[in-house]
Amino acid sequence: MTSRNILWSLSKKISNLSFSITMFLLIACVSILGTTIEQDKSIDYYKLNYPENMSFLFNWKNITALGLNHLYSNYWFFFILGLFFLSLILCTFSTQLPVLKQARRWKFLYNKSSIEKMTCNDSSSSTSFINFIYLLNLKNYYVFQKGKAIYAYKGILGRIAPIFVHFSIIITLTGSVIGLSTGFFAQEIVPIGESFHIQNLIKSGYLSVAPADILGKVNDFYISYNKDQSVKQFFSDLSILDHYGQLIYKNKISVNHPLKFKGITFYQTDWKVNALRIQLGDNYNIEQPLSELVFKSNNNKSWVCNLKLSKKYQISILISNLDNSIMFYNELGVLINQTQYGVRNVIYGVPVIVKDLMTSTGLQIKRDPGVSIAYLGFFILMVSILLSYISYSQIWANCVDGRLYFSGNTNRAFLSFENEIMKIYKRYIDLMMVT
């Protein structure tokens, strides 16, 4: 057997619909496995949650050896996608498009035996092609006549639907592969007023490159509260700068309202209170780290730090929210003063000024060049689903021995089609009686 014959035989097997369905089910099973096993975690995580004695197959050694810990970027997963992609393309051009071409051909039947083989058929002693064609046109059929035979069809879009399904899956897979291979996912915790580059990559594709020319700056961060003092929303004021520090783009982001710039999306995900800038006396400045307190009753957060003023006195500073309210407590937990940022306070004879609250904003930075292509594929898939409900109907008629024979066929909604044929027949008889 020559290499050409081998290639032809292999392409026929790959283009088979059963092979495509098998690949689709295999991708579905792999995706279920990827959902079950947590992806892109550290090796210690898998050792802890999937120990060797837990399962013969799904232990941490097998998971890491088979690449199940980063399944969607694994080479064999891309190979399965490639086979499915190739199968759909070959099936589309070798099967679906020829079927569509065949559906558009005029298929005239010249003898009554061919028509009587159809499930839905009838005949009339009155022969008038003009009236019959007129009635078919009223029902939106495309009608063709050749001699004493008529062929009509409608709903060709219903035959296009499977082709649209194939193309939509191909486009969706293309977008997914582009996103997996060229996209990246990064997280940054940036203090207020500081600049940052995209460098803390959590996940990236084989061909992805983090842009070195993107310089961001966090100008401000603030929180809005509900009436019960729970966090309602938090905001970051971001700027995109060039290499010279000149402003290119600026926007305020919040949860579900990201900043988009040159295909890169900046999401607001988290925030953190770091420390207090405190001035003691006239010129002694310190940065005092804060500890977080979480109240289980309403999940509200507060922050506290201890500050030693002298060998004899120590105070605690409590920040209950970010609305410019600061409270000082003594060692017994008694409130001794409530103040604001930048206000001079004298506590146990020591001047204390809380100058600023140092906070950081959590940013999730993502680039997925294939997401718009994948969305286009999903849109075409939805359109193809709607088109698939359109019935492809055909009607044949011929005149034999002074009698009109006609029949029809459809690929779905047969009862409705049979009812339509009966209406056409009755209307045709009425027209012939009038004429």
C-alpha cells in the first residue's frame, strides 16, 4: 500500500463522525478530570491532599508525572484538541458541504412509482402546473419545473445548521488554543502610590510573553461601606504610564468593573492594610505594622498595633475602617482618645501624629487573545441551534396519463408537514373547481 493510500485511508477514518464524537467525549472526560483535580497548585499541595496511600491511580506522584496538575496546558491535551479539530475540518469538507450541495440540486421525478414510494403522497385528476406552483410559492417554496415534472424545496438553512455547528466548534477551539498558548495570568499586590510591572505570573502559555513596556501606578485606594459598616465595594485609581512616566491612560476600577488596555485586563480582586506611618515627637518617624482582626458576627475587619511610648507606657492603636477614624487605648483596653490622620495628639506627655495609613490593592492581570474568537464561536453555535429547528422540506410532482401526482418529504416535524401538504391539496382542488 502506497503512502498516498495510507494517508487517504487515515483521513477517511479521522473524518468519520464516530471518530469526532469519540474525541469530543474524550475531551469532556478530560475536562471533568481537570475540574476534579485542582489545577496549578504547588507540589506540597498535592502531597498533602493526594498522598501515596490515598489511591493507586490518583496520588501526587501519578498526578505530577502525567501532568494532571496543569492539564489544560499539557502537550497531550493539545494533541487531543488537534485531532478533534482535524476531524471536524475533514468531516465538514468531505461530508457536510457535499450534503449541502446535494440538497440544492434539482431532483425531478418523472414517473408516478417514484412519487408513490414517498410516505406523504396524493394525486388529482385535475392538472394545472400554474395553480400548483402558485400554491407552493405562497408557502415559501423555491419551485423548479422541467417538462412535466416539478421540484420544490424550502428550509435550506436547516441543512446548513450542522455545518454551522462544526464551524462554531472549530472557531471556539481555535480561540481556546490561542488563549491557552499565548495568554497569561498574573497577580500583584501594590502599595498606594507605587508603580508596578507585570512580573508575578501565576499561569502562562507556552508562547506567552509578559509585556515589558506596561508600567502601572496605583494612585489611590478607598472603600465604600454599608450602613452596618460592612464592606460594600472597594476601588483603585490606576494609571498606565510610558517609559518616561507620562500618563497614557487612567481609570478607576472596582470589583466587576476592570480596566482594559491593549488586550490586557486589570481586575480589582483584593486589598490589604499594611502599616501606619507615625510621627513621635517632632521628627521621629516610624512605620508600625498592623495586625488584622476579623469579627465572626459580621465578618467586619479591624486593624490594631501596639506602640511603646516609653519604658512605662504602651498604647494600642485601633483602626476600625478606612474612614479617617483612629482610636487610642491604654494597656487596660480603655479608650483614651479618638483622633484623625494628621492631627497632633499628646499621650502621656508624648506628641503622637498618625500621618498615614499604608494600604495595598490586589490586582489580577489577565490577557487572553483568544477570548473574542471563542465568544464568536459560541455565538455561531447559538445561531446554528436556532437554525436546526427549521425543517428542510421537499415536494415533487409530475403529470402522468392526465393526472397530477405529488408527494413530499421533510427531515423534522413530519405531522406539520403532512398537514401543510393536505392544505395545499385542498386549496389546489378548490382552485381547480373555480377555474
